[in-house]
Amino acid sequence: MNSLPEPLPQADIDGTRRLRLTPASAIRVRPVHWVWQDRMPSGALTLIPGREGIGKSLTLVWLTAQLTRGTLPGIHLGTPRPVFYAATEDSWGHTIAPRLIAAGADLDMVYRVEVDIDGVGSMAPLALPRDNNALAAEITRLGVAMLALDPLMSVLGAGIDTHRDRELRTALDPLTALADRTSCAVAGLAHFNKASSADALNLITGSRAFSAVARAVVSIVRDPDDEDGACVLSQSKNNLGRLDLPSLRYVVDSAEIPTDEGPAYVGRLRFTGESDRSVSDILAERGDADERAERNDAADWLREFVIESGGQVERDELVKAGKINGFAIHTLQRARKRAGVVIENTRTKPRRTRWRLDADTEDGQSSQSQQSRQGVGDSVTTVATVATTPNAGATLCPTCGETFTGYIGIHRANCTGRVGASGSLAA
């Protein structure tokens, strides 16, 4: 047997960092345990994304209630367990506690998580990863089954840019390490952006690191075809288990909660069974409809803007105006044909790009469009009415490369070396 080479020095320059090599044979192999069977792994991060107003928070409340009663299918079935709940967007007195009551949670086992910042009662929201060690100690002490973060983004440190992958991971990686060390499931709510995609992972607001670091993603959308306004919940990612899980359908009922000051009314989530359509199916249908609607809106705006600009507009000006009105340049490019707008580049320096109305559209300036399509050496006869057709603003002549204003026919008659007095292009 060959002898192993001598190890290289392991100390870092400052003497604090050393490599630690562990053979795979020394690593304890463990099965995956599920807090919510096959959907939410224990000791890992699960994201629950969706748009506003569809019951994401109610889903988190439902999970909390099930765990505190020991009724959630999974490793804690039959054994009620505590839940830590960190929420920043809703009031505990008006919203969260009444929702927990409506869902049937054991309130003695649900803990609101805050941070005492000065020792005299000044409270602040949880800030990760700064508070990770204190959080891990309390999770272990109380045997907490789930850390609920509503939403996840709100508990990340204030200096972390959630749109930068590397920076976001400085908070998410320690959080997943905390989950693994304590065997506590971390469930974080996330929002969908306004993009159109059938892939829920592409819609999560912020860096792609959110969906990359999470071991499971349970997505929610509203089913527009359901008369009861039901929502659909699907497994969009599951690195530790099955992905072919049935999608579930739920509705939100109104619940009345008695208080010392009178009744409070909150929503209560109720699952109604499996869904024939998944989140991806609904997103694909909605994406097609949304894309068509957005393209139509962009086309209407583009045509009106170009007309108001005298029939043509510089690209830079269009980009600025489009951004102000909520239209990205790539959206306007897709809508250009429908709007009857063409793009042309100047031949003179500095070269510029202009967007102008296509003369073959309903404005009826077909002769201008016809001339613009002619190459060198081509010939076309000008129609009789062209001399009295006014040009909408300044236009680049594709024949001589000069910018002209006024009547199209007059410019053609004087186009250097290219147009004769008869108004026909010279060969």
C-alpha cells in the first residue's frame, strides 16, 4: 500500500484558520424527517411564495396550529410542539393572535419572537444572522418544531442587499446551518414579482439565492377559474423528497373571534381536497394572458407617444418615457409591430436610432414607406399626391442620408443625385 504524502502546513497567515478533513466514512448518515410529510423537511429552509392577498400568512398560521396540536402529518404527529413566530407586517393583537385562535392553535405553545435591544424593554424585530446564536439556544431549550418567518425578507439584517446573490447568502447560509443544527424546520414567506413565468422559482422577489438555498418551495396561486375563489398549493421544489406530490386546494372562510372589546373578524384557511391543476398550470395560463394584455397596453401607449412626438422619436427619449410609464424597452420592442412602428438607424454621425410610424399603417403614407425600403439602384415612381403629403416632423431620407422636414415630394425633387424633377428615383 502506498504511503500518504506529508500534509502541507494548514495554518492561515493569522493562525486562526485551519483545514479540517473528515472522511465520508466518519459522517453519520441520517434519514430525512418531515415536519409536514413529504412537503416541509425538518432541519431545513422551506419557502412559501405567492402574490399578495392569497392566504400565505394564513397557510403559515394553519401549519402553526397543526403543530401546536400535534395534528400535522409528519414526525410530530400526535406530539404537540412549540412554534416560534416572527412577523413584521401584521399586528399581533389585531391579526396574528386572532388568526391563531380561529385556526385552533394552542396559544401557550406559540411564541412571538422579538429582540430586547437595551435590557429595559425596547423591542426590535429579529435580525439574522446577528441573532442566530440566541435563537438556536432557545429553539433547543424549548424543542421548537418550526420557526415561522412572515415574511423571510423582513428578518434579514438591514445592511443585506437581498438582490445580490453572494450578499444574501451571508444571511441564508447561517440560517440553514441553524436549522440543520437544531432539527427545526424554518418556513419563510416570500412574494412573487410581476414577471410572467410558469416556473414559480423564477417569480420569487429578490436574488435567485432564495430558491437556491431553500430545500423545499411550496408555492401558492389563486385559481381564476374557481367560482369560490380557491387557491392552489403545489410543491415547486423538493431537494430532499418527491416532487410529484398532488396539488392541494383551499378556500379562506371568515371567522368571528370574541374579544373584550367586541368581535374580531379574520380569515381561516380550509383545505377542500386535491387540485387537478398545479401552480405551474395556472401560472402558464395567466402568463399568456398577462403577456398579451401587457403587449396590447404597450402597443397602445407606444403608438400614441410616437404620434405625439411628431411621428418619430429618438430611442433614448423613448426608453426614458417608457420607464416612467411602466414599459421596459424589451416590452416595447415586442409591441412595436402591433403599434405600427418601425426602427431606423441614421447613416450620418453620430449614429442614432429612431422609432417612427410605419407609413403602411392606417395613416396612409404608403409612398414614404415604399421609398424607405428601396436600396441603391432600385427605382420607384412617386405617386401624384406625394408632393402634397406633409412629413410628420423630421425624417431621415434613406436615399441620401439627410434629415429633412416639410413635404415629402419636395425633398424627393431635390434629393442629391438620387431623385429627378419628375419625382422618380434616378437609376
